[in-house]
Amino acid sequence: IEVIYCAASENFKPLKSEELKDFAKKTNLPKKFFLAVGTLEPRKNYPALLHAFYEFSKIYPDYHLVVVGGEGWQFQEVYDLVDYYNLRKKVHFLGYLSGKSLNGLYNLATALVFPSFYEGFGIPPLEAMRCGCPVIASKIASIPEVLADSALYVNPEKHKSIVNALDNLAKRSDLQKNLSLSGLKQAKNFSWEKSGKEFVRLFDQT
């Protein structure tokens, strides 16, 4: 068995401060927000994230949660929980996004929160890291293999674990900076050019 890794697009990258100011102004984004990227479906574990964000927002009322992703199966529970926790003014669903808009969100977010129950690889955390965005992620499946020591890991089964991670990122600018720099470095280990060369090498051996 040969393992050849996926990669994130090179279009995901840190933006200059002026570009970020223009993007934030055009999109009317909240000043402080965590970002979640992924289809609204059970394996993405949005219920635990919403429960955690509800508790977190009691302590940090100025923070918002921005969700990027289309509607998958059993998505209605996510909207129902937003109503149940009375978070309509704090949780923003933007639907599916890609390209410049998603790149801008990664650059502005306090962190990407990725509390999945399962991932085959996990492209969004790698995209975030390429942008210098800190990552909070589940310590399951392939995720630690991809992110190594460059993420703040949580137990997806326990929403309190997610609350603690949100709290740590919100109050510790040093942790934000360290994860940002570490993520940028880790992301360089993955590229489609590198993956392509691995495929060619494999074919040449057969």
C-alpha cells in the first residue's frame, strides 16, 4: 500500500491587511468570529459545536460563529438547535463558498473549528493553515496525521472539550500566533505537485 496525500489549493494564502479590510467591509462580517466549514450533516458534529458555542457565548458575547457549507442529510437539526439556543443573531449560515470569499474568511477568523466524528482526509483544516488561520480539530481518524502538532485538538464526543478550546483561543493571543505560524509551516508539507510526483514515481516502479 502506498499513501499519497491530498492537498489544499495554492489559492489559499495569507492576505495583506488592506485586502482584509476591504473584504470585511464588503461582507459586513462580525469583528470576532470562529469559522466552521463543512456540509451540514451528522458526521460533521454541528450539534456539539452549537452546544459548545452556546456555553462559550455566555462568557464571550461579542463572538459569532460563521458556518460555510451546503445542506446535506439530516441538516434540519442544525437549524433547530440554533433556534433552541436562541443563537439566530450569533450564528451565520453562508451556504457553500469557495475561492476568494472562503480565503478571506480563513484570514479573518479567530480559528477554524472542525469537530468532525470522521474524516477521510480533512481539506478545510489544511486550507485554513495555508492562510495562517489557527485550527481546532477532532483528534480522530486521519486528522492528527495531517495536522500533526499544529492544531488544538478536542474530543468530538464531549462538547466541554470544544468549549475549552474556544476559550483558550479567545483569551490567548500567544496561542493564536503559535498555531498560526505552526500551521503555515505544516501546510507546506502538502501540495498537489508533490502528490503528482508521487503518482509518477509509483507508476515508474510498476
